[in-house]
Amino acid sequence: MRAHSSGVTIITMNSASGPTGFTASSVASVSLEPPLISFNISNRSTCLRAMQLTDSVLIHFLSDQQRHLAERFSGRITERFSPETEWSHLASGEPLLAGTRVWLRVGVQQRIPAGDHTIILGLVRDLSVPSDGKLLPAPLIYQNGKYHGAVPLPPSDPTASSHG
């Protein structure tokens, strides 16, 4: 799966010891009606216990300008919500990272054991997608163990044959 490119997110939640979160590249759309998503968490993750106990998470879709957050939330758990991390709580209580233009508030519906990971199935309860007319920043992409930015491709030539 290293060769497969995927978008980078940070999943945050509350725990008994305060806010916690982790970097994830496994977020996927499952259903439009009802609006369901899924993501995976390693059974060795320092956030697993919090994930088992929470009923709600926030999924932050990172831009290519937020690599530092992806790296911080994949590192030491004690540094994830350090003073350098700007964040606040939503009115519903979940920790929201500053500067994230697209996020989903998700209610945990199922936790499905799957090998050395747990699949989380969640119902989208709220979302933030800018409607100010500004273009969204390019997404942060993870492939082959490295972070990348997405670059738009030029329009294809409709007269070119795809079969050569």
C-alpha cells in the first residue's frame, strides 16, 4: 500500500487525560445516505484506549501547508497538544486544530477488529467546508513513506488517443 497515494488527516478526540489525536491516511467515504466514513487505527496506537472510549471524533483534512501538524501528530503523544499546537474546543467539545479549513465531526458507530488494526465506522454529524469562494488549499498527500503536495494536471487533449 506504500505506492498508493492518500490524503492526510488528523483525528482528534477527548480522553480522560485531555485532548489526544493521531495522523491518519486511511479515511474513506462509505455511504452518502446516511453519511458514513471509516478510518483505521493501529492496535498499538497510544490513542487506541481513547478511541475505544470516545463517542465522537473530529477529522481534520490537512493542506500541503500543514505538514508540521501531520509530523507532530505522528510523533510523541506528549508533544501533540504541546504549546506550539494552536487549538480550541468546538461547542460540542471536540478539539479543533487552528487553520484547518475542512473538517468533519463524526459520531463513532462501530469499532471493527481487523488484524493489527481497528476499523472505525462513523456517522458525519457536522462539517466545515469553506463557502467564502476562495479555492481550497492543495491537500497534503502521503505516498511511499513521504509527504507530497498535490499539483493540478493540465487539461487533457480530447483529440489524443488513450490507446496510442
